[in-house]
Amino acid sequence: MRRPGCKRQVPVLMVWCLVLPAAQAVAQQATAVTGLLDAVQRGQVEIVDLTHELDEQSPYWPEGTTGSPFHAKVVATLQRDGYFARTLEIPEHFGTHLDAPAHFDSGGKTVDQIPVETLLRPAVVIDVSGEAEKDPNYRLTLADVESWVRVHGPFPRSCAVLIRTGWGARWPSQKEYMNQDAQGVMHFPGLSLEAARYLVERASPAALGIDTPSIDYGPSKDFELHRFTMTHGLYHLENLVHLGALPATDACLVALPMKFRGGSGSPTRVVALVPVAPASGR
């Protein structure tokens, strides 16, 4: 029986048993992060930049615009002020950028509301560059998606599905990239509604990405792909580049838009972490 005024003594071993698992879990998490950094340093993981450079020569959405919407003004120089700085004026949807669900869904999340963990996603690549080379208006078909699944298996849940068309090679030519005809209609590849419906209903991706100006193909006037996918909470990454450097599976996408409060989109730095196959021994 414990005497009054005496405090119960908790055995040191019991405290250690309670603390040790938590400490081990933290250590394991730290090891996972440092392990990734170490793999990058050792060349076991490659960082592929999927982002175009931005300047006044970058292609821009031509409708309602008479010239480049990119404006940079030097406001300080090293010689005059001791430092270099500029002010920038750019649209939210310019260059490699993210479309937030609010872009086409009145109840959708704005850029600042997108959970940051959804900006780090497993990435898969569907390559239709051969078809797009033959037909600038090519749209990813349901058959393309089903063929990918037969070869690679089911899509990882909440992944980023990236469509490689090869269109990024036309950057930075406004004429070649937007590819307008005499009537001003643009011609570039995108997705079909059937393919998008399959992805949303069967794969539940977090995002769709493409190396063209839009996931809706050039001649589209109603943006049916944007309307359908964004009402299901997906964000888009458009004007990507270097998708040919990614494997069909096993890459990790990192998309970091500027956190505009209430924003419909943002220019975005997009990279992929890609495992590097070990060199075969002699």
C-alpha cells in the first residue's frame, strides 16, 4: 500500500519502452528523407525539370491578347542600388502552370486551398507522341488508356497522369506552339472526354498533365475536359516539357505553384524524381 505523500515511481524501463518506439519511428522517417537526398547525390535518383523558362518570348494564349502578356521591369541595379530586382506582370495561366479546380468549378479549390500533399504525387506517363506527330488534333483515346493498363497494370490511386505528345519541342515559337490556322483556330493535341471519364472513374487521379497549352485539344471551344475533371477536384499541369525523360511508371511528381490567395492558377515549377537504373557490371 502506498503511503500518503509518497509519489508513485514509474520504472525507468517502462518510460524507455514508451519512448523508444516513437524515437525509432522518428529516426526511420529521418532516414527515409536523408536516404532520398543521399540517393540524389549518388545519382541513384535523377531530378528532371519539367518546366519551361519564362520570358517575353514564351508562347501565350492568343485569344483576347495582342502581344506577350509577360512584362518585366528592372527597378534596381547592382551599379545604382547595390542589388538587382525586377517587377513582373504575368497571367496566372502562363508558361508551365497549374490550373486549380476553381478555374472551371465555382465550388472548386483555389490555388491556396489545394492540399500541399497532393502536389507531391506518383506520376505515370502515357506516350502518344507518335500519334500526335501525325495528327496535331490528336486526342488521347479510351483505347490508349486501356492499352497502357494492359501493359503496366492499374494506375496508382491519386496519381498524376501525364500525357506525352511531344508538342513541347515546338516551344518557344508562338506560331508553331499555338498552331493557329487562317481563321485563328488553334491546333494541338489533348484528351478525349471518354479517356478522361475512364481516368476519373477508374483511377481517381489527383492531377492531369500535358506538354501542350491545354488538356482540351486546340479546336475546343467549350473546354469540356476542364469542366468535367475540375468538378471532380482534379488540378491540371499544362505546358510541361521533357516528359520523354520519364518512365511510364515509378516517377514522383513535385509541382509547386505560387500560393495566390483565391487564385485560379499559377506559373509552377514542376520536377520529377526518377529512379536511375544501376549500370550493368562488366
